[in-house]
Amino acid sequence: MNWLYLAIAILSEVLATTALKLSNGFTVWPPSLAVMVGYGFAFYFLSLTLRTIPLGIAYAIWSGVGIVLISLAGWVIYDQKLNFLAMLGIF
């Protein structure tokens, strides 16, 4: 069950970070609300994960998968290009 909590934490963080760009510095209300709710869910479910999964392992997975998913979201949603150095850094 804790792996499910970690997956929910990761997806919540990715959705919140994706909405962060749309919030335009928290001046656009709907994406700003999505950011706040998304990060709230992310940290709540990460805290549940930490009951049984060691902090270092949970955070490494959370940040690594999050980086890949955010990069994909930027590429697909915002048409941001990933050059060789960016992909090398992600790898």
C-alpha cells in the first residue's frame, strides 16, 4: 500500500508543478488552487509513505520519477525541447 501512496505523491507533485507554470506567479486562480491542493496531497501521501519506506529511498524515487514526468509534461504540454545535455542530466 505504501508504494501506492508514493505513486499518488509523485503524480500529485507532477500535476501541481505542471499547474505552477499556468498559475502565472499565482495570479491565475484555478491553476493556483491546483498547485496548492496538488502539493498538499503530495506531501500528505509522501508522509504516509515514510511510515515504512526509508526516507532516502522514498525521496530518491519521488524526485527521480518526478523529474522524468515533469520533463515529459514540459515537452508534451508546453512544447519545451529537451536537448542532449538536458536528457543527459535527467539520465
